[in-house]
Amino acid sequence: MTDRQRAAFLSRTLLATAMGACLAAGCGVVPGGPGGSGDTLTVMTFAPEGTQATNMPGMPAMARAYERWVNSKGGINGHKLRVLTCNERNTPTGAADCARKAITEKAVAVVGSYSQHGRAFMAPLEAEGIPFIGGYGVSAEEFQSTLSYPVNGGQPVLLAGAGHQLGRTCSQVALVRPDTPAGDSLPILLNAGLRANKAGDASDIRAAEDSADFAVQARDALAAATGGTGGKDAKDPKDAKEKGCVTAVLGERTETFFDAFRRADTQHRNPQISSVLGSVGQSLVDRTGGRDSPFEGALVTSWYPVSTDPAWAPMRSVISDFAFGDDDVDPDDSGTQTTWIAYTVLNEIVGRFKAGDEITGRKVARMLNQSAAVPTGGLTPDLGWRYADMRAVGGFPRMVNGRVAFQVVQAGRLVAQPGEQSMDMTPTLEQAPRAA
């Protein structure tokens, strides 16, 4: 070996030794490494997948597509985005496990996620100062924790909105909902909207969240909506003022319930059916026949504009170019849409840091607490979480967006309900009994 070769060999050996020591000590930036230091920004999106109850695979799938898209553009404010996903499994243990994984991986935020088990996941995140941005809004903690930053009004505004939508049409309303702690607040919220339209309270019909047989609930709902069993005492559905209505808020089980409901309606009373975003959506209408779907004519309350609105064009473009054929990423799905909005917020907030700033969960939360409202391209009102942005809604102090949009299934498509405008449910909820 020549002197030059020996020198080159020694140089490479010393360099490898130094790099190994540096990596062991944690100095420098490891591409794809955890946390918000250096060039990488780690976040998590969790949702239930493959369970016997509600599943939201579109949320982590949208997060992965967003990761690929934003990194193709150079990341967020110079930081490569690293997205972790986790199956929440629809259990408190699963939700807590996902939160602990976010902590272990030094995530600076949990973004665009779904869980009914707010207590299980919020407590660990709060202990580590990790903000929860843009949850789906099905747990009370999402509207109570000071580290939660909701982008919509969750189930509270959907149910209050459904009450408004039905209160203008129905003389009697039956609500079929999960027999769960999260489901217990739904009648209170629906009734708030009904009362605002001088309509009577809905009949509260409970069902097991993972049930596959809704025959009993279908019969009870039909009787409650039509004033009997469909005999001579039933109200005439041709009279709009006497029309009975049935609304079901059962997530993925909503379709199963309405199958049972149609079988129970042997006398073809055909009361008005309705639901909310997340239980009935465009994909369900498409899957059940489109123009010939049994959901034709159904009333639906939504947080967001209809999926054909031009405001969704950027999201559709990202899905088309970066989802790589992942069927879970459905642009018509409310979970996919919520995740897109949540990551839009994250992108804007991280962009407000100065170049070279270290980004941590606590610093992201501080920026959210202090920043001017974040635009979402017309998908929601501009979103801010300063004290002045909060609404005076009992039980939901973190609510900053009370808007709903009223939709109807026409010719197999969810479209804006004719004659109806989007509406802020905050005044209705302010007058409602505390629901959580």
C-alpha cells in the first residue's frame, strides 16, 4: 500500500468513526428522524381501521398522500414532513397507545385524527405539550382541552344543524344513535335545533354501536315517526307539516340500519330520512345505486361545502397525483376532507416560524394560541384559537367553527339543499343544555 493509499484509508476510517460516534450521541440531523429539530418535522395521524364499528381509513391515507406531496415541494418551511400513522382500533387502549407512540417518536402534533376516546388520548398528549389539530369532533375532550385545535364543530354542530334541517319539515322525529357515552349527547344537541324551530323533541332510540341487526330499532323508529305502526292513526306524509322523519347517526352502521328500516316499512309510509356527514356521504350513495339509491331524497347536514365545490380542487389534485391509487383516499369522504383541512392548518402555522427556529410541540401550540386566524381556502371560516375566537358554548369551550351546510341527495349526488344557506349553529348551541 502506498503512502497516498494509507492516508486515504486512515482518513476514511477516522471519518466513519466520527460519524458513528455522532449518531450514537444523537448530534446532527438524521434524515427521517423524529421530532421537529433540524430538517425533519414529525407528526402523527391516527384513526380506527378494520374494526367492527366506525372505521376511518381515509384519514391516515390522506395524511400519507399529503406527506408525499408537501415533501415533493421541499417540505414545510424548510422542514421535511414525517407522518406517522396509527390504528386507534376504536378502543380506549388503542387511542392511548397511539398517543404514547406519538410521544415516543417526538411528534410535534397529532393532526387530522379520529377517536371517540378523548380522555384516553388527550391526557398523555397534554402531559407532553403535544397539540391535537383537527380531530373529527366526536369526543368532548376535543372541545375542552386547551391543547385541542378543532377545525369543525364536530358532532355538536352536525346534530344541532340536523335539528334545524328537520325542524322545518317534520312534525315528529326519531333519532337512532349509538348507545355509547359519545352517543348520549346526540339527542340533546338534535333537540336544541328542533326547539329553535318550535318542533318537539325527538324520540331517542339507542342501538349497540357494533350491531348487525337493527330490526327492533327500525320498528321503533317507524312507529315514532309516523305516530303509530302505520295504521289509520299515522300522519299523512303528503302533508309537509305532518311529515314524520327518521334520522340515524350510526357511522358505518347507518346503511345497515336503513336496510332494516326499509324492510320494516311494509305499508310504505316512507317518512323523510336524514343523517349527518360521516354517516351518509357520496361514497355510500354511489355504492347503493347512485340515482337509484335508497338514499335518494335524504337530507344530510355537513360541516363543509359539497364535494364538487371548486374549493376542494387543491385536495383533489394532491390525491390524484400522490395517493398512488390508494382506494382509502376518497375525496368525497368527510374524514379525508377533515385531514386535508387539518394539514392545511399545520402547514400555515409551521410557515409562521422563523427560518432556523427549533419546532417543538409546545412551540406549535403557542403559535396556534397567539396567531391570527388561518385561512383554509374557503372550506371553513378562517380558523383561530385565541381567547377572542372561542364561542360561549357550554361544554364546548374550544369550539371556533359552528358552521354547517345543508345538503340533499338529488339524482344520486349530494348537492346543496335548494333554498338553504350555510348556517352558524353557535347561537343554537349557546342556548342548549350542557351536552357533555
